[in-house]
Amino acid sequence: MRKWLPLFAACLGTLMLLIDVTIVNVALPDMAADLDTGLSGLQWIVDGYALALAALLLVLGSLADRLGAKPVYLAGLALFAVSSLACGMAGDTSILVLARVFQGIGGAAMFATTLSLLHATYTGRDRGIAFGAWGAVSGAAAALGVVLGGVLTDLLSWRWIFFVNLPIAAVTIAMSIVVFPASQRNSGHRVDLPGMLAFTVAATGITFGIIRGGEHGWDDGGALTTLLLGIAAAALFVLVESRSAAPMLPLRLLGNRTFAGTLLGASGQTFAAFAASPLISLWLQQQLHMSPLRTGLALLPMAVTAFVVAGATGRFLHDAAAQWTIGAGLIVIGIGAGLLTLVDSGSSWTALIPGLVVIGAGAGINAPALVSTGMAAVPPRQSGTAAGAVNTARQLGLALGVAVLGTVFRSGAGDARPTPPGRFVDGLDTAFTVAGVVGLVFGAVAFALLRRTQVQSPPVTPVAVAGGGFAEPPTPPPPHKKGSPQRFPKNHRQKLLKTEHGHAHPNA
């Protein structure tokens, strides 16, 4: 049993990281009442975490290449624990948001290194077992988060959704120090700090501008200034990456139709499928007066359906063209988001079930192919960068989705406080409609970009990802000739995440 202790340590860290994505949603109404904050504050409680993950995932993967996966994982765990304590003790919204940002930084360090640690620790059949177990734990985290959040908020308070991380982190740190071998380092590997800074300012500025514009109006000077700053930083990011010797994201990859379609599918998936969850939680608790636990249970159909569909169809869809898994799967998500508009002022929570189930089915079809398709579209030496870019696109889609849907919700619900039930549902329907349109449009464009590709993925164990949905342990495919079908040899799974340096790439 001792040989599986490293797996247990990796799974504990991953469980914390992924649970803290969904555990917050059901506690938002209690946070709003306790901290006397409005929708914009709640949006930042969610987005602070997602933006930190999006901005730092690729850079921390590169840093782990340079310093070693083990020290970066341990530093991420320590930061995650300290910031969780700060979240639980926060007395106002600004402190909580700042603590959530640092929690996201720690989560990014953990997310960038767990698979690398497992790859370095296990070989052969044991490695396959470890990846499978890691995938099962990760897959359960999304559903466990909403239920655990409801239980802790109901029985104790919303602060305990963060305090619960402290003993788990302490055990994980103690185990990781002992059970993981010393990591290989590549002192010559460069970290793209200018690119990271430009990307962070761009994502934060645009998100802040959207949220502030929705709250204060689009003639607000602060909203316009930050939006322009974000756009300027995005242009600077393109310039920096085009001239960098070791770019965070090589821009030439975006000229690849398959890779571009995959990034579009990844960002559209989290926007259309998961960005409305905070608004749904507010409706269930503020308008229907459901408890946090009942709210968590009401949101389960989406996560459970996604996990079941991904597991049941994976063996049949791994040979399907990417246009059908990524593009068509995202279109199904868009249809599901549209079905959520069945909710009206007299509805009970059951009105959500058709939409949540269809969204879950689309995510189960769409998400498992995202990482492997993106990695198959690039040279093997860039497979880790591709995997990190896809997961970054997921977090960015979630962050922008929460900002945009919160803004359009306000436009439909109006400014009355408390919001009348009819106006609240009007705002929900506006947000659901936008989410549905994003799913359909992004899905159609991704379908068009991917329709001429022949990228196929080996069957894998579906796992939950930090932005919601499911993915797989990254598996770079062998090179193949243009126009010929890909073949995956039996020993291919044993070459997971292998880079030209002979060790697992931490960006996956």
C-alpha cells in the first residue's frame, strides 16, 4: 500500500483544487448577506479564482520545469492553505476577493504539477492505474463540491467551505514531502514573465470593465478606462509573444485550424455551460428560499450527466472526428442553455432539470476531447504548452462568462432591491439566452474550423477540470503523415507527457 501514497497525496491536492471551484456557488447568497455585497462582489468572488488560474497556469508550468514539480506543488499547497484561512476569516468582500486570487495562484501551481509528479513516480501498469484513479477522484470533485458546500453552509457557515481545506492541506503537505521523489530541474528553461503580466492585465482589465459597466453603466469612466487598458494589454501580449524567445503561447499555433478550434471550444464550453451557475444559485435560494444543501442537490443533474455520458460514450467517440465531439458537443450545450429559459416566475427548481441534463450531456461529449485534440494538433515537443493553453482557455471562458452573464442579468432584472420574482426571472432568461447563443455560435465556428481535421484521441478516463466539465490526462499522439489515420501503439499510454527533456511536462 505504501507505493500508492504518492497517488493519495496528488489526489488530495487535486480534490481541494477542484472542489473550491464549485463549492463557492451554493454559498454565494449567504456571503452576500453576511458581507453586505451585491452581484458584482459575488462575481469577483468567483472570477478572482478563475482569473488567477487562467493567467498563471502556463507560467507556473514553465516555472515547475525550471525549479522542479515537487517544490512548486508544495508551494502551491502552502499558499492554497494560507489563502483558504484568509478567505474564511475575511470581514469584507475586497479581502475575500484578494484571498481568492491567492487561492487561485496556489491552485494553478497544484494544477500544473500533479500529473507530472504522478508521471515521475510511477511506471508501466502502475502509471496507468494512478492516472485512472486520479481521473476518478477529479471527476467526482465537481459533484462533491456543490453537496459539500451545501452541507457546510447549512450546518456551520459559509466560512467553513474554506476552513475545511486547512487539515486536508496539512496532511497533503506532510505526505508530499516524504513520498514524492526529488524533481528533475531544467535550469535553462525560461519563464515568460512579460507575457504573463500582459495576459493578466488584459484578462483582469476586460473582466473588471464588463462587471463595472454592468453595475455603474457604460458611460462610467472607470469601466471604459479599464476596458481600454485590458484591450491595450491584449495587444501588448500579442506583441510580446511574437518577439519572445520562449513565449508563454507561441502565436503561430493559433494559425493551426485544429488548435484554434479547440481553444474556441474550450472557452465557449465553460462560458455556455457553467457561467450561469452563480445566478441559478441566487434564484434557488433568494427567490425559492431553498437551503444551500437543497440548492447543491438541485444542481447535481448537470455534473452527474456529464460524468455518466463521458464515461459511457468515451469508447465510441474517441475515433469520432473533432468536429462532432468538440463542435457538435458545444452546440448541444447551447441548446441546453436555451432550455433553461423554460424557467418562469411560477416555476419550481424542477424546471431546471431538462436544461441541466442536456448541458451535462453536451459537456460529456465535448470536454473529453478538448485537451487531446489540442495536443494532437501541435508538434509533440509543444504538447504540454497546448494542454496548458486549453485549460487556460477554459478558465478565461468561465471568468468572462460570469462577468458577461452577470451584466446581462442586470439589464433584464433592473435595479430594484429586492428584485421582484418576475424581474429576477427576466434577468435569468436574458442570461440563459446569451449563454445559449454563445454555445451555438462558438460551436458552429468550432465545427467549421475542425471539420477538415482527422485528429483522433485514444480512449481515456474522464476527469473534472477546474473550470467545470471534464477532460482527460493529456496524451500526446505520435506524429503521423498528413491525410493518414493516426495509430496509437500499445505502449503509447506509457509515454504520457514525455517531453524532449525526458520528464513529464507540468503544463498539462
